Amino acid sequence: MLHFTLRQLQVFEKVANHLNYSRAAEELYLSQPAVSMQIKQLEGHVGLPLFEQMGKKIFLTAAGNELFHYARNIAQQIAEIEAMFDQMKGLGQGKLTLSVVNTANYFTPRLLADFCRQHPNINVILQVANRDAVLKHLADNSTDLAIMGQPPAGLDISSKQFMGNPLVVIAAPAHPLAKLEHVKFTQLAEQTFLSREQGSGTRSAMERVFAQHHIHPHISMEMETNEAIKQAVQAGLGLGILSLHSIELELETKRLVMLNVEHFPLLRHWFIAHRDTKRLSSAALAFKEFLLAAKKHKPQ
């Protein structure tokens, strides 16, 4: 008979999800030695190794993979129990875990501030990551809700748009195109671009619009953050295509300019998403309804 504790199983699920003891420890608010001890105790109860180390990386063993399957299901059931009790308690208290893509973090704190003023006793956990990581949070059921561009088709994800997300072309103030009142799309073919990484929503939208006009942009650098692209554009290394939400400060301080390019801005939308089968807590339901009802949330 197995005698491991629920806490040991929760620790294992976090380590298995991240394949990293340090990240699991941060998420659980534990020290790394405490996490390692819980895993060793669990392995002692199971009687089999759950992880193996190769160099600096750890991997699940066959036994670890099997246990991870059950641990994720148990974690989901516990989350549903918590959601059920939160609903019974009402909105006097509760917890909301929210994952957002990097670009959405430029406006999400303002929305959360408004929401938390209405519901001051709700504890919010905000996770900021790239699109692939946010999709993984949804797949792993490690978040209640996610704010992102439109989720890919074919996943068991329910999503609704709540705000526009215009993409614009940006340049350094000294760039030759910055002097033009109107820029033809064909003029972009001669320019160098700094782009987000493959798989990001901004990169996908950029590739689609160039493909529609049979232009192959020269991408000199790929970067994983909007901040890196803004700094590189300011330094005169090329043009960028970013969400208008992410450059408001730079436009105001005149460190960047928005080019008036034909066919721009590209209007995309922000979506609030969750797993189809997820039972949302009262806090998560309230935040989802807050976003969908607040029609004032528009691009500035």
C-alpha cells in the first residue's frame, strides 16, 4: 500500500511540470532542499526513481511519467473542489490564477486594479509568459484564465474576445520613413525588420500580412520580448511591428514613432480563454464577466 502524502504528490506535480526544482520551489513558496526532500520521500514510498538527471537537466522516468498522469488529474480535481467551495462562499474571498502573454501585461495590471477595487479580498496570481507557455498553462490546467491572442483551433479551449489589439509599424525618429506622411506597403520590402520569435501571435500576424502582399521581409534579428525590440528599433537597427498597447510610453516621449503604413494598423483582438471542461471559481467567473462587460476597454 502506498503511504505518500497529498503534499508530496503536489510537489511532484510541480517539479514534473517544470522539470526544474528551482521553479517548482518558487511556485510552491518552498526552499529547493525542501522540494528535493519531498521528492526523495515520495520515491521511497513508490519504491522507484521518478526523475533521472542528465547533465544539468532532469527528466521523468517511466514511473515518473505514469505518476505524472495521475498527479495532474488529482491536481485538477483539487482545483475543482476549491472552485466549488469558493462558489459556496461567494465573492467575499477566493483566488484567481491568471496567465497572460507578454504583450498583454502592458494593460492587464490596469484591468486587475479596477477588478480588485471591486473585489478587494480576492487573491490574484499573475503569470506572464510567451504564447507557447500560456497555452501550456491552459493544457496543464495550471491557470484559471488566460489573456492572449486568438487560441489555435483544435484545442479544448473556450475563448471570447474582449478588446481590440492593433499592430503598428514602429521606427526610430531618425529613420528615413519617419519623415513620410504616407508609406506604401511595397516600401517595406526594402527595410530590415526586428521580429518576435516564431510562434508568437505578433510574428504570425506579421508573416500573414506580408505573405498576402507577396513580400518577404528581411528579418535581421528575432527577440523574445517587446522591450528588446523597442530598444533595438530605437538604436536604429531596423523597423518593428508591435501592439499599440506596448508602445504608448515611447510614443508619448517621442523615443519611437508610428509609421502611417498602407494596410496598417492590423486589427487583432485580445481573448479571455479557459479550458472547456474547467469549472471556474466565483473569482474566475467574476473576472471573465468583468472583461466581457467592460466595453470601455478599448485601445488607447
